Amino acid sequence: AQTVTQSQPEMSVQEAETVTLSCTYDTSESDYYLFWYKQPPSRQMILVIRQEAYKQQNATENRFSVNFQKAAKSFSLKISDSQLGDAAMYFCAYGSSNTGKLIFGQGTTLQVKP
Amino acid sequence: GAVVSQHPSWVICKSGTSVKIECRSLDFQATTMFWYRQFPKQSLMLMATSNEGSKATYEQGVEKDKFLINHASLTLSTLTVTSAHPEDSSFYICSANHRAEAFFGQGTRLTVV
């Protein structure tokens, strides 16, 4: 079975600074996706960034980038130039290409200080 | 992007009654949909995979008779919480995949009193 672990329940960053959220996963599958989702107080799930496991190049979306270490099964999210609107709960998720299921980590609550 | 609509957004029901939650893919067809449950400040836990035209696949520990899932069309899946009790109070979220990306409904906050 696949597992996803986020070891940082809470993180804090100063506005305009950079923060990295950690995520590790475990799987025996060879074909999968990894995601970071943002969940603001509205609880609507928002896709931040996606990484295909077969791609070696780290995904980037504007201020958001990942450090994907496949051998170490690590998938961290870096948020640059943090903004007040980035404050939310962030979930790392594993997506099986075979079943389409998503398995979520425990989540990290990010606080952005002005 | 694709849109998944979930209804109702919130519902309060009396203990012992049943409540139905709908999940619709508005602009794409979804042969598979997923139902999650989320307690406050916790993660999303996959409850079941809803399969169009066939039985749902439940995750270990999820009561099939408590959480009835029907996926009668390519755009609609329903979750019925039967004989609801206060411990069933939670936030329920559905999702559907489209082009290798998951699209989530707005979620349903269920309160059983």
C-alpha cells in the first residue's frame, strides 16, 4: 500500500521569504504522480503543482517549485516570495496511474506573517 | 479546467435519518469518482471509489452499508449516509479525474444532531 508522510504539522514564514514543505512517500508502483494541494479555510482543494514520476525535471509553477528525489521518495514544495494569500493547509498527495486514487499526507498548516 | 459540483454544501440531519450527497462532473464524463472524508484540521481519507455502472470499491474499514454509493451515470455519483449518527458528522469531498488531474467538489459539511 502507498503511504504519504508530511512531518511538519505547522510551518511559519515571513512575507516575501521562502519556505519549504517536506513530503516523503512510499510505493512499489513504477508509474505514478505526485501533487501538492492547497486547502484554504473555504476547504476547496486547489492544485498547486503536479509532478509525473517518470520526469526527472522538477516541476515549477510561478513561485512554486518542487524538489523531486525519486530514489529517496521525497517530494518537497518550495514557495518563494511568500504572500499572505499563501496561508492555508497544504497537502502532499500520491496519485496512482493504475487506479486513479489519491493518497494524502497529514497536511502542513502554513502561516504567513506580515 | 474541468468542474465538479457537489451538493449540498452543508446539511444538518437528525440522528437516525439518511442523507444523500451528490457529486456531478459538469463538463466531462467520469467513469470513476472518489469520495473522501475529512475531520477538522486532518487529512482527506479515501472512503471509496465510485464506478459507473458497477459496485463501488470501499477502502478497508469503511462500512459499505453505512455509506451507500451509486454511480448511475457518467456525470453523477451519490453518497448516502444511512441511519446517520453524530459520529458521522464530518466534511465529505468528492473528486473525479480528467486527463490525469483530479478535480474536487466544494465539499459537504454534514452535521448530525
